[in-house]
Amino acid sequence: MPNYKLEISYDGNRYYGWEHQPDQPMTIQGKIETVLARMLSPEEGKPGEIPKVIGAGRTDAGVHARAMVANVVMEPDRTPEEIQDYLNRYLPDDISVNDVRIASDRFHARYNVIRKTYCYSLYCGHSKPVFDRKYVTVLDEAPNLQKMQEAAEYLKGTHDYKSFCGNSKMKKSTVRNVEEIRFEGNWPRVKIYYTGSGFLQNMVRILTGTLLEVGYGRLQPEDMERILEAKDRRQAGPTAPPEGLMLMRIDY
Amino acid sequence: MPNYKLEISYDGNRYYGWEHQPDQPMTIQGKIETVLARMLSPEEGKPGEIPKVIGAGRTDAGVHARAMVANVVMEPDRTPEEIQDYLNRYLPDDISVNDVRIASDRFHARYNVIRKTYCYSLYCGHSKPVFDRKYVTVLDEAPNLQKMQEAAEYLKGTHDYKSFCGNSKMKKSTVRNVEEIRFEGNWPRVKIYYTGSGFLQNMVRILTGTLLEVGYGRLQPEDMERILEAKDRRQAGPTAPPEGLMLMRIDY
């Protein structure tokens, strides 16, 4: 059976994250699998077998994706374009399938990831972000961006990011490589782009929350070394809200 | 008392339009007047006199504004910046006051308008517009843009736009000057900018609905002359949906 590669955008606001959960209808993976099961159904009205949609990673509840990548192995009775059109017709407005193509049998959306890029969007001004209010985090006071950039330099590289991991029961390695933390724009809109080999649970949000602590002077840029060293979640800053975070791009 | 000039953005989706209506709490004007009344209240908890906020024009239910202009004459006990901050604190997330300044006593937000610019946003593609889905009109099939542009040439100029007026009881002149109808972008996203001295009720939406009829071949560009001539709403196309329309700019 062919292996289809999908590229998906979604507004995470209504969802409990990407990953399918039992008894939780509002997940992106769950929505896509349900529509595919209907598409593959042998008879009208009877649910077909549910194909397993493998995402490049999990996004937290409320986090958005401009280009999540997934793969699914299933019956070849429709063209990629027909599959895309079927999904877009039956998926809700806040999930779009932007591309469907046949990938190599060996393609695995999670194992083959080389690099992911996330963007965290901040807003701070006398006005309010009316039209993108669901996709930014609004700050009451402007943090010091230069201090945040200094702190970001310490957080780049290959480190054990245990202090920045939201899963306290994580048993596997918490070492990751963060290639780049890049600031773009100026107030009222600042975006922070994070590119790396992979990110732990909540990691981009905890990195952002910690950088904001630096921006507000509650931590110093050089404290980042100590926090990494501590391998203790309590040393890092709070987890920034999910709505400002967007998965931008995945490289294979 | 000083005359304050306000610039306001709003997402029209939840509202019954700009204009205050009796027994209808969900209007933009009504929301702003309510917050100003609270600000001007002589005592905590007691509503003050409701100041009259004069908008540059009415937007229909569901229509958005990037920069509506309004003026309001009221007590001078706060600075423009304090007024802006107060409004933004108490107005809902989907209304933002972007600027407050003291204008000349003679400034009237409606009578002094020289020119308004609206933008109608269309989307047509195999994907869906997830992040701006509330601000575009999605088309199932792509209309012919060149035919639409040809038709737009007939609709520019100074004409009696009675055929494009949603108010059949309109007693005043329906002559307006449309300086420009400009197309921007290509599929999946096309924007049509309308600039003119003023627009009748639903006029931009009826112009857009009529241009779409041309784009789908149900009308020819040269039919526009006949439709203008007829001064009969039934000759023009349908009223395009409100969510694709945004008031962009007002010149004084």
C-alpha cells in the first residue's frame, strides 16, 4: 500500500493538541483519522478501518501549525489530489490539508525529521491585535529584547534541556540540539524563531517563558548556564501560553 | 469640551454592524459608548451620560474594519493616551482603539470624509485559509479575474449606483464617485480594493457579487453599463458575504 505524506495547517485553539487521545474527540490526529476512515469505508455509513496517521511530533493543546507533516499508509484507490480534496471537504475550517503526495515506503514523519522550526509571537502595544488575537501572546509591558537575545545565545547549542522539559517523568535522553534562536521585528510585534533537531514536551514554551523572565529583569542572561546545569524544571521560567506558538516548518 | 478623534479596528464577526441599535448590545458603536459612559461616570458603579460616538460610516453586520474613524465630544479630564488605554482595557478583544487624539472642534467623522477604501478578500484553492478564515470569502471555483477587471472598468467613475444599493427605500441621492477598483494578488488569495467618495448600503458587497457573476460567465463585462442604467437592484448580482469585507482607510 502506498505511503502518503501530508502537510497540514491548523488553528490549535479548539483542540487538545495533535495526538489522538481515548475519549477525546478534539485532537488534530483524531479528526484526520476519522475523516480518512470514512473515506476508506467499504459501505456508505459504515466506518472503515481507522488508518494510523503518524505526525512529525505532538503539539500541545492550543498550539498551532502552519506546516505539520504526517504520513499514513493506506489503500491506493484515490489520487493524492482526491485525498486532499476529500479531507478538506470533511475536516473543519480550522484544519487544512495543504499537500498530499506519495512518499517512499521508508518515509516516517517522526523518525526522519532532521530539523523543526517553531515561531513564538509576542504582542505589546497600546493597541490590541484584533485580527490575529488567537495567534499571539499579549504582554502588558515590553520586556528588554536585547537581554533576551543575550540569554538566547546561552540556550543555543547541544545541551541537556531537562530544565526545559514539561514532562517530569521523561525517561529518555533530554539532550537536544538547538541550532538557532532568532528574534524578528520590533514592538508591537516580536517573533522568536526556534530551529533545532527536536524539542522536548513544552520546551519551546518554557524557553520563551524563561527568556521573558530575563526580559523583565527577574533573571540575568548568564543565569541560563546555571539553569541548564541544574537539570531541574523548577529553575527555568514559567511555560509561556500555547496560543503564541506555531510549528512553522519541518525539514527531512 | 474637546473633540476626540479615534481610530478603531474591529473583527465584525460577532457584531450587528457599527451602528448602535436599540435593544441590541452587540454593535461596535454601542460597545464603545458603553465603555466611555463608564469612564465618564461621576461615581463608581453609576453609569454616566452616554457620549455620542460619530463613526465615519456604518459597516454592515459581520464586516470588519482595520481603521474606522470616529469622533466624540466629551469631558477633558483624561489625556488621549489615558482614554485609549481605558478603552482598550474594557473593550472586548475583537475591538481595538489604535489612536486617540484631540481634533479641531469642526472635525466631524462622517461629514468630513473625502475618501474611503475597502478591501474584499477572496480565497480559492485546494487548501483552506485556516488562520484568516474569518476574514475571507472562500470560493469553490476560481472566477475569471481578467473578465472581472474588465467589468470593474465600467463600474468606476461617477454614476448613479442605485442598482448597487441594498436599501430599496433610499430617498437621498444614489450618485457616488468610485475612483478606483484595483485587483491585487493571485489565487489562492485575491483582494479587490475599492476607493471612492462614499459607498451606499451594501454597495461594496453588491459590486463584488456582481463582479463574481462576470467572473463565472453569468454576466459579461459590458452588461455593467446596462445594470448601472437600469437603476434597479434586481439587475445587479447578489450581495457578497460580509466576512470578506474590511474597511481599510478613511481620508479626510
